[in-house]
Amino acid sequence: MNLSITARRFKLKDDLRSYVEEKAKKLDRFYDGIIDIEIVLGWEKLIRYTEMRINVNGKQIVIKEEAEELRKSFDLALDRAERQLKKFKEKIRSKNKDQVATV
């Protein structure tokens, strides 16, 4: 799994980078078919935002979250990514069960 982190309109500090890397690598637990993750952290005036693009087998999951702090927006995006990966995994499993049942 490839992971890229980009900071828009600010310099990303090492402690925030390591926090994001550590948490994002744990997404592999929810679906092991993750090809790469692109995380963009940024801010505009009073809003901090996180954009996350997760490429899985033939599909791209895009998540955007906003909050007052960068860590909070990243945590919100991470929670949403977990839910969407679980949902995607269940969808794949049910599709495979249907194909096996019809054969």
C-alpha cells in the first residue's frame, strides 16, 4: 500500500505527519485490497480540511471532512473511511456469494 501525504498552504510538521501515517496504515485492517491512499491536509481561513482518496480494486473512495483543527478533520475522515471500506468489503463478499450460489 502506497501512502502520500500533502499539505496545502502550510508546512507539515513531523509529529502530525507521523500521526497521519500511523493511523492511515491501520486502514489495511478493514480491507486488504487497498492499492494506495492519498491524503491532502489543508486550511482556508478558519476551516481545516482533510481530503482522502483511497484506491481499491477498480474503485476510488473519496472522503472530504472539515473541522476546526487538522487532527480532528483527519480523525473524522478516518472514521468515515473505515465505514466505507467495511461497506465496500461486504458488498464484494455478497457479490461473490451470489456468484457462487448461482454456479
